[in-house]
Amino acid sequence: MVYDCVELGADKLIIEIDEEPFNDLLTVTITNNINRQTAHNSSHKPSSVIPLLRQVCDRCEGRLVIDHTDSGSRLTASMRYSHADRPPMGSMPGLIQEIIMSEPHVDISYTHRYNGREYRISTLIIHSMLDGVPMDTPSVSPWMKEMIGEGLARIMQGKDLP
């Protein structure tokens, strides 16, 4: 899904994960800056992920909503957090690190909330932290994955972020 957006010309992506075990709700939102006209006129074949995601949402007592506006598109997938058929989240640090590293020209913002606690990172913040070190420097990729993993671990353990 994310790579489809980039292929269509998105240069801004906002990825938000809201895990609310206490409210039995998981919500994933992906927002991009592909306007309605661009999406409609594209000859790009739509991702097969969307029908599969719709099936998962339906099976897990949730829903999938896709909104297209003149300024961008938003996909929101929600489902019951505790549903037996809900797939595991997987390695979010690895996934976000991979997306950022594979799309260096895209402004990416990632927010992960867990029971009201929030971890946020963006390519803008990462570039600032790197202070001129190029993103393709070999040590950057593992550093980024570790940093994201530590941030997520802190919010899931209920600790304050620095």
C-alpha cells in the first residue's frame, strides 16, 4: 500500500497506528498527498493488499474506509484488538525503517499510540538527528531500527519518552 502511494507520486506519507487494548480497538491510518484526480486518472494497477485488508477488517469486526479528497487520500483500517483472527502486528521497527530507507525522497511521519501513550518519528527528525550524516551510511539503518524499537518498547511499558 505504502509503495503504491509512492509509485503514484506521493512525496508525503503519514502512518498512524493506534493500539487500544483497553478499548479493544486497533486502528491503522495511512494518509498521503495523492489527490483524487491523480488517483482516478492513474493507469497504476491497484494493490491487491486493499481487498485483503478489507477481508481482515470484516472478519475482525472492523471496517476499512478510504477517503479521497482534492488534497490527498486516507486509508483507515479498524478492527477489534482482541479478535482471534486479527493478524499480529509484526516488526514495526523493521517495517518503518525499511520504508524510510527505501523511499529517501518521501517525507514520512510515523506515529504509534498504545493506550494513550505516543511515539512519533519522522524523516525530518531523523535527518536532524543525523546532523549531515547521509541516510545511506551503513550504520544508519540498524541505528534507526533500534531507535524506533526502543521508542515503541517505552510506550508499551508505560515509560515516559525522553
